[in-house]
Amino acid sequence: MRKYILIVIATMLLVVSAAQTQTTAATAAKMRAIPTLYLHGHHGGPRSMDALMVSAESSDRAHAVITAVVSRRGKVHLRGKWPRGTRRPLVKIVFKNNRTLRYHRISTWLHSVLVALQERYGVTHFNVVAHSLGNAAVLFYELRYGRDRTLPQLNKYAAIAGNFNGIPGRHRGQHRNHIMPGGRPAWIAPQFRHALRRQDNLDLHNAEVLNIYGNIEDGSHSDGKVLNASSRALKYLLKGHVRSYHSHEFLGWRAQHSMLRLNPEVATAVDDFIWQEK
């Protein structure tokens, strides 16, 4: 009888210990600040988003902590250190295969990065700043996984020079386009049509979006690479599916496609959006 009582007591102690460990882990996860991910575009690399990250570090007391490198086979390598008390942590994402135009592939890579951050650091929410084709990774990640509550949830999203409705090199110059009075693009690219069909998969009612695009004012209504109608199409797709949406058009030579990520005014707009007090 005494032996039975001891077994029961030991079992109860193990259960209590396990519960305390889970509570401690959950508390520790909550203590980590929401990371802001920086995602480069087509042909981008490790330095592509540096100007934006440096601005965040110098102006908003943010700190670069982790670089997530995704191999050509989709394996994620996390490099760097993330001290638990870090204020406004920044995570740089680098795709080794920076030439693919397959939205399914790059959204899978983003999913793998977020799972890795979740498993190692207990990440539950994230912000993201994406340039050019990096925006397709974000959008199609949300279309595929946005309703999966076991994954980290999008908090704030700053889209820069997004090619939401047309890919440079494939559609530019082939299809003139504009946004109609109701917000719908006059011409719809195949991938955007696919996104519209999956629109109900979006669940961003707790997320805020800032859409930044450039107009070089040469009559092309573009940033020199992506039509403004392609970038602005995001609003039509997200309507009714997002907590808040704002757009910001930049004008002139510093609004050129690649220059947007180097433009100090763009960096300020992004920083104000990501870390503004609610």
C-alpha cells in the first residue's frame, strides 16, 4: 500500500513539474518581442534590405538578431543570437535561389522560416517588410496558411514595390493596365486571378498593411519596372479581409523600383508604420 501511495505521489509531482515547465515556456515565449522580418526580391541577396534595417536600428532602437538563410533545397539555417530581452528584433531572410518566379515555392520557404523561428524562439506573431517579388512570398503564404492558428500570425506588413498583379519581364509592356473606379484592375494576371479565387482563405482581421509604391513620373505609371496598377491591386484583394490598409505613393527618381528600398523617406515611412504606438 505504501509503495502504491509513493507511486501516486511521484506521478503527481511529475505532472505538476511538466505543467510548470509548459507555463514557464509559454511565459518565456510571450516575453520575446514581435520580430520584424525583412525579405528581398527577385535577384536580391544578403545586402538588399540592409538600408531599411540600418534605418530601423539607428532611428527606432531596433536590433538585428538573426539571419535566416534558405538553401536551394528549402532548408533553413538560422544564424546569429537573439537575446531574450532584445527590443524590436530584426530578422533578415535570404533565399539562396533568388531567381525563381514560383510563388508556391517562395511561400513554402517563408513558411519554413516562420516554423523554424517558432520552434527555436517561441515566435507567435511577426511583422514583415518585403520588396518586389518578396511580396509574392508574403501574399501566397497568407493565402495558403493564413487560417492555420498553430502558425505565427501576421501583425504588420509593409509592402514595397509589390508586383501583385503582373511580373516584371513577363507582363510589363504586354498589357496596359489601370485601376477601375471600383478598385478592380482592368487587366488581371494569372497569379492574381488565382489569388482572387482563394481570397476567402485570407484571415488578416488583426493585421495592418502599408502598401508603398513608386511613380517615376515618366508617363509609364510605374516605378520603371512594376506598373502602379500591379502594386495597387493589393487593396482590391485585401478589401474586407484586413484590419487596416494604407498606401503611400513616392514620386521621382528615388521612387524607381530598386531605389525604393534605399530611399530614406521610404525607410522612415516603414519605421513609423511598424513601431508606431497604437
